[in-house]
Amino acid sequence: MPSGPKSAAARGAIAASLMLVALGASAIGARAAEPSWLDRDLADAARKEGSLTVYSTTNEEEGLPLWKPFEDAVGVKVNYVRASDSQLLARVIIENRAGQHSWDIMQTANVNKIPTEFLLRYAPPEAGKLDAGAADKEQRWHGVYANYNSPAYNTKFVRREELPTTYADFARHKEWAGKVAIDATDDAFMTAFLAFHGEEKGLQILKDIIAAVQPVTINGHLAVARAVGSGEYWFALNNYVNLTLNAKLGGAPTDFWLMDPVPLFYGQVGVAALAPHPAAAKLAANYSISREAQSFLTKFGRIPTRRDVTPNPQDIFDAFKGRAVQPILLTTEEDRRRIKQFNDLFRPR
């Protein structure tokens, strides 16, 4: 092998080149390993902000582990505040009146009911991959998961061939009185039902059902899913499909079936217009609708709003084909009117 100053210099140049190649490959590998939703500039700014506050209605069993990858990738502490829709809405209104700004993002099924001036108009980069309809036209909220609605049943007490084929069929089963549950705030289901059948006909069908099976109102859709799964009730007159799947994936003998209409709305994420941690908030909104986040939520039966995410079960979207899917999006004023109407029907004084 040649020796001398020139050969030594050549060997040094080769070694330096190999080192640069290795460093370049390492950098490329590091970038490839980064999550698709991670924006470096926003992440750097978020680390300087130090934390993120999430207001959400998602139960802690899902919500806390959902945000762990975000904490690890960005290096900020996520403060997770869980409460009901009405509690969170009241909280942000009270905070705003007091000049306090505590929350960065809101993740509920009713972000659209928050006053628009409280929400930032922001289109996260991942928003372009969402299903049509799964985002606000003004970019104030984006769909994290799809809330399809359907009845549900306990498979130990009811055989599939015994299931009603229309909602009106419930009124023919007085023997089910006291064995049917519904969430105490299910006015969105009622609204979609009346829109599908027409107000007069729809109200009469619901009145006939209520007279026959006397549905019990329960606080919380997850509580309804668990009550049907445990056999405390045999049916849910309506519930979120993803929560029925959540109970089923947990081993409960329960399932859903479809009848028209199939109400649909979205679990939404919105960014506070006056977020105390604006960079972290924008990055968190992008993470919420990312492929990684939605794939994680399918473990709990949540139905994705992106078609590049495999749902659980994988054929869930086939079940909705040919059905009268009824999108529903109520304003706060419409919601108040429908809640009163729902209470008059299902919770008479």
C-alpha cells in the first residue's frame, strides 16, 4: 500500500468524507423517525413556552395516553382537564369574563358551540387529509374522530334476529319496558331523527316508543355503553357507535346495529384565540388530527376522520354504506331549544 505524505493526506480525506456521509445518513434517519405532524419551528417555540393545557371530554383512560407521545416528541408538559361539554363551555365563558385565559385547545364534540371569537382561525397542515365535512368552513375546528350514532344491545339477552328493523318497531315491544336506556342529553339524535322523518311524524314515532318501552335516561354516553354491556339494560335507544365498540373491545357482550337515520357529528379540536401557549396549541391541534393520534384512538373504537387510518373493526365504513347518514351540527341557540324539547319528551316533570 502506498505510503508517504500524499497517501496519508488521501486517507485523511477519505476518512473525512466517510464521516460526512455517516453524519448525513444519521441526520436523514433522524428526520425520517420524526412524527409526520411535528413542525420543528413550532416545537422549538413550544419548548420555550413550557406547557400545554387541554380541555377535553375524552375519558382519562384514552386522553392521558393519547398525549404522552406529544409530550415525549415536543418536550412540554400537557395539563389535561377533563369535564363534560356543558362544564367546559361554562368554564371558558366564565374565564373570559374574568380576563383569564387558561386553555390552549379544546377537544369535545361541541367545539362549534363555543363563541367564534374564542376560537382561532387556523388550518393545521394535517387538515388537508381529513374527510370532506370533517372540518369547519372557517377553520375554527377540525374533526378528530367521527361520531356515528346507532342503537345498541346486549348480546346475552337479545338475539340479533330479534332486533327491530325500524325505530318504530320499538313501540311493538312493551315487554322491553324499563330495559332501554338513552343518554340524558341526546338531543342531537332527536334532531337528526326529526329531520329525517319530518317533525310531526318523527315526534309521533318517538312518543309511541317512549309510551311502550319507557326508556331510562342516564348521564353520559360512556355510562350508557357500559350499562348495556353489563346487562343492566338490554338496549340503548341510541348511542355513539365508537363507545359501543369501546365496550365490546373491552370484552362486554354488546354490539350495535343500524337503522335509518344514522346521525353523524364529530369529535372536534379547536385552538383558543388567546391561548397562553400559542405555538404548543397549534402543534397540538395538528397532532390531534394526525395519522398517529387517530390510529391510537382506534384502539378504543374511535372512528377516524382520515381514510389513511385503518379503523377498528376494519370494515366499519362498509356498515354505513347505503344508510341515511344524517350530519348534524347545532348552534348554541338551536341546541338550547332542542334540549328543552328532548327533556319534555324523555324526562317529563
